[in-house]
Amino acid sequence: MNKIIEKTYFSDKVVQLVVENPMIAKSRKPGNFVILRIGEDGERFPLTISDADPVRGTITLVVQIMGVSSSKLVALEVGDSITDLVGPLGKPTHIENIGTVLAAGGGVGVAPLLPIVEAFKKAGNRVVTVIAARNKDLIILEDEIRKWSDEVIVMTDDGSHGRQGLVTVGMEEIIQREKVDECIVIGPAIMMKFASLLTKKYSIPTQASLNSIMVDGTGMCGACRVTVGGKTRFTCVDGPEFDAHQVDFDEMLMRLGGYKAEELRATEIYSQKL
Amino acid sequence: MSLNPEYLKEERNQMWRAELRSKTKNKERMLIQRVKMPELAPAVRVKHQDREVNMGLELNQALTEAARCMDCVNPTCIEGCPVSINIPKFIKYIEQGEILLAAATLKETNALPAVCGRVCPQEKQCESRCFYVEKTDKPAVAIGHLERFAADFERNSGSSNIPDTAKPNGIKVAAVGSGPASLSFAGDMVKYGYDVTVFEALHEIGGVLKYGIPEFRLPNSVVDFELENLRKMGVKFETNYIVGRTSSFDDLREEGYQGFFIASGAGLPRFMEIPGENYNGILSSNEYLTRVNLMGAAMDDKDTPVLKGKNVAVIGGGNTAMDSVRTALRLGAQRAMIIYRRSEAEMPARVEEVKHAKEEGVEFMTLCNPLEYFADEKGRVSGMRLNRMGLGEPDSSGRRRPMPIEGSEFELDVDLVVVAVGVSPNPLVPSCLPDLKVTKWGTIVVDEEKMQSSISEMFAGGDIVRGGATVILAMGDGRRAAENMDHYLKNKSNQ
């Protein structure tokens, strides 16, 4: 169980893992996430499932090295097992045929966006996708996204691939060109904040998939709380997707930094150990 | 669930019990002073998250305390026990020096005696119904201390008595969640001969016993020992498994499961919904205790961090609040405060927990209510505004209603706030079962006697039914659910 079957480096910091877990492979839906723990001293942390193969009994996860836990996960090799893996968690994405969907993914956010793009396409929508990253190396899953999109715009901060500019530039171009019925954005909180501000300007219903800090991930601890429409909600059981226009992204950004000092210290200790 | 009076009489009439009764006169028994639980000194214990405060009775203390018990004709104490332990029988075994037989007696009806001996509010249950309390002005027999003594004695003896189980009947049943309700259910069902699997969402078995109750009150090693006993009896455990999500109830039915006991516990922590409550450094007691107890966040070699505070405010007056505030002290708080909107008399926490907290230096700011939080430029909580409360007429809970006193507002410097004002039921499992009847609060509706839900093969108990109760009430639910599920499944197979 939880054995790593394949490991692919998208860049030196971004890695895709195909993990054996037949039950989750069968039961997961687009938008679901899992909680992982690496080693007996490890912490619990969430990752959104980017793909699954119920026949092979595998799920696919994409992880970017950020701190200790992601480093520990990436340090595992093919044949190793993840100590604890539980899911699928969170409410699945609401998928229906609504017309034209604009999907926007930033950085590793493109990985969880992929199954949603696929599901919207399969439901009969026209899907236009904007994927964005700092540079060419950090653009991931472009071919897979193309497979399920009617059109793809690639944006990089430095212009090393696709066009130069932020994700919102590509999004606004589409919005001005054609009628968009719904928008979905997944990426760093700051990217989702600005993408949401953009679509709010054009009154396009928008879902954002939030990446809050979690401990248990099952609705017990409340670490993942976020203010949506003035009310406190829990990302793990009420989300992870919310009406982006109602999300208090500034509060979310503040809360994501709540353990910054502890994280930096832990990363330092971990790198000294290596 | 009560023991048959005829059976109790028969047991009481056994020769050894009769002889023991005649050996010491009741008058002499009544002259013995109630034993005092030896405790680790406050100055020492506040430095150790992992050292138990109550150290347990010595053998001679236990023998003497056991002699206080009159072995009453009508043992009312048993009526006060949610899992119906044969209390006089186990205590008389202690008096006779047969401690292992006392432990075996506990395990006849209680899957977790070492746990209950530590965390049950005996003063509100068995001990409140003791002869001494009902008929004299003397304190009750220390039933809880003796229970713990017998269970610990067995654990430390290296020999563990495994209760008899019926011949396996091959019928598969599932318990959802692995807290006290489920463990108690599993213990009884495996005795009846069922093939029991306990499914747990977290990576550790034990539920609130592991993530909630701190080491200084209930060491994890004690819980693990009781789990090992259940394993030896044949109970199977699956971690990282959310029934309804990882696989569906239908999947489990296809695998042959015929009965389900849902005890998925109290979930969502409640907050007060006051301004600033989402600042960093304000967290639920569930989060705080889970980080420290389940994830070991206070230890250097663990990856999970925990925020530490110099001035820590814990909001609430229950046992969880006491556990949180005492944890904060042990993690280095200079000032650890309980902020509670009623007075100490209304506090739901056990008297013992309040006493321990005070000895350790916790400040009790009763009749105070938080209004708002302030933060520094990084969003970390730095202070709070409160007002003082007075008590008015009794409210629906029977406790006097706290009312704000006009013009009494004041501010307090705090850098960590733990909110322990209760929990709402965990929606994760009920949300997978559209046909399951739940209340407007999200608790599962059950027949109170049978613990059976609106889906006939599904029973439920513990906090997912009660909303927030004690370990022992959850265990009582587990036992009742087991008894009634057994009847239900047997009737079904006879039809």
C-alpha cells in the first residue's frame, strides 16, 4: 500500500509521483485531496490528487519542494512507501455543462487543475486554459492540459516560454474575446487573489481551490479556517473549493504565514542533517 | 444496561466474599480515612508534558481503601456506572489481595479500565452513588483510584488476562472511528463472537484518547496496552481509512459487513465568531492538543510545529480547556489563564482538573468574556478585549445565565489563545449517508435505548450522537449498541 510506482522530475523542485492506493484511486473525484505523513516523525499535510487510474489502482500527486515535509516526500524513491496516506478528502468539484469554462493554473496548481479541466471537457464544455509560472522550467503538464482544452495560453513571468506576463493577462484576453460562463483558479494564494479580482470585475462566477494549512484534514482541528462571505469555513470539509469572490484572500495569506518562523527553523535543521 | 440482580446476589453470596465481610466489622471499615492519590509535585510536573500528575496508589494504600467498601447488599454504585462494572466484586478482590482477579472483573464489562480509572468523572458517577455518600457524611470509596490500581497492577505484572470470547460466528461488523465508544463496542462484539474491524481516519488508533487527552493525564502507552488486549481478543484495526470516503458503505456491505457502529466523534471546533478570531496564534483546543498529543509537536525531533506563548489565554471551562491551559504551562507559558464567562461553580471541568490547574499556577479569570482580538503587523495575536459578567436567572442548561456588566470592558496582553468552547459533530461520515436521520445540529438520531439509527443495521454512539460528552458515556453507548446490534443481527439471521 502507498508504494511509489513512478517518479518524474518536472524540474529540480517539482516532482510527480504515481502512488499505489487502489481504494483512493477508485473513490476519488476531481477536486479531492489526500493527507500524507512521511515517517514516524512526520507532520500531516494535504496534497490535491492530480490524476488517478482505477484499473492500475494508482493516484498521481505533484509536489513542489517547499520545506521539510515536501523534501521528505521527494526523497522517497520508486519502491518506497508513503507512511500514511488518507483520502479522498474535501468536496469534489461541481462539474456540469455550463458552456465555456476558463481554467487558470499557477505553478504546481496546474496539477490539481488537470482532472478538473478533463472533467469539464468530458461534460461537454468549451474549455480554455491559462497556465502560468515564473519560468519555462516551472510550467508543468502542458501536454496533458492541451489534451483536454480547446485552447491553451501559456504565460511566464520572464517570457522564457509562451508569453511574458502574469496569469491574469492571459485570462483577461479570453474574457474580453468571448463569453466565459465559469472560471476555476488554482495556484498560489496571491495568484488566486488577483485572478479572483479580475473575474469579479467581469462578474464571472469563479471557484478557487484553497491550499490552507491543515493538521488532521478531517474537520477536527480548524487550522484550515478561512473567511468566506464573512463566515468562518473549514477548507478541509467545506472546501477546498469556494466562491472565489467571497474568499478573504488577505486573511488567507496572513494565515499561510502563521508558522513561517517554525518552518524556516525546521528547514534549516533538516538541511543540516542531510 | 444493568447487571442482573440475581447474578449480583449470587456473586455476593460466594463463600470468599461472605468470609471477607465477616473478617472486618463494618464499624471498623467506616473508621478508615479515604486514601489520597499521590501526586507529582506541581513545581516538577509543570516542566514535563509527559509525566503523569496522578502517580497511582501503592499496594498497601489500595488494600486499605478496598477495606472501606462495605460490599453492600444493594450496590447502588453499579447503577452509577455507564458500563456496569461489578464494583463490589472487583474491590473485594483487591481487599483479598487478588489484584489480577480484580483486573479480570473490570474487563468483564470495561474494555479500557486503565483509561477509565484515570479520566472518568467518578465523583459524578459510581462514587456519587456510594453508600458513604448516600447514607453518611463520609467521602465515597475511591472507586476510580482502585480501578486504576487494578488495571495498572495487571499491566505492570506482565501477565495480561484476555477475556473469554464466544466461538467466532463469522459475521463481519464495522466500527467507524476508534475512540472510546468504538473500542467499547468492539470489545463486546468480539466477546459475542463477531468478526470486528475498527476503521480510523487518523494514522493512530484511539481517537480522543490519543489526540485529545494529554500525556500528563493519560499516557499513550496506557492506551496502547488496552488496544493490544483488544487485538489479542481478535479485534482488527484499519488506520487511514474513512468509511464513506476511502470506500463506501456499499463497498463494505459487498465485503460482507452486516452491521455498522458509527462513532466518528465530535468534529468541527466551535469558535465564538468575534472580531479578530482568525488571527494567527488563535486556535481551537482540538488543534492545539492534536499538535502536541498526537503529533508530538513539543518534541524537537517531530516535524509538526506548535506555537508557543508567553501569555496564553484559554477560553472555556471544561476539561478540554483545563487540558489546554495546563499544556500551555508545560510548553513554557509565563502566564496561563482560563477565561470563563460563568463562575467556578458552573464550570463543567472535573473538580480534580481545576484543583491540579490551580496548584500548577493557572490563573482563573472567571466571569469574563472575550469581545475582540488584536494583532501585530504580521497578523499574530497580541491582545484581547473582554468584559466582566454577572450571573442572572438560570438558563435552559439550569446554570445561571452570564450577563455582561456595562462599562466593565478591559484589555489583556496575550500572544496565544486557545478556544475551547465546544465542538460540533463531525460531518464527514453522516454526509456520505443521505438516508441517515440527523438532528439540526448534525448529530445522528438514534433510539436512546438501542442506539439504533434510522438505517436499521447502523447503530451510533459517543459524541456523534451526544454532541460532546465524556469518555465513559461514549463507552456506555458502545456497550448498549453492541448488545442491541447482537440481538438485531441474530433476529435477522433467524428470520
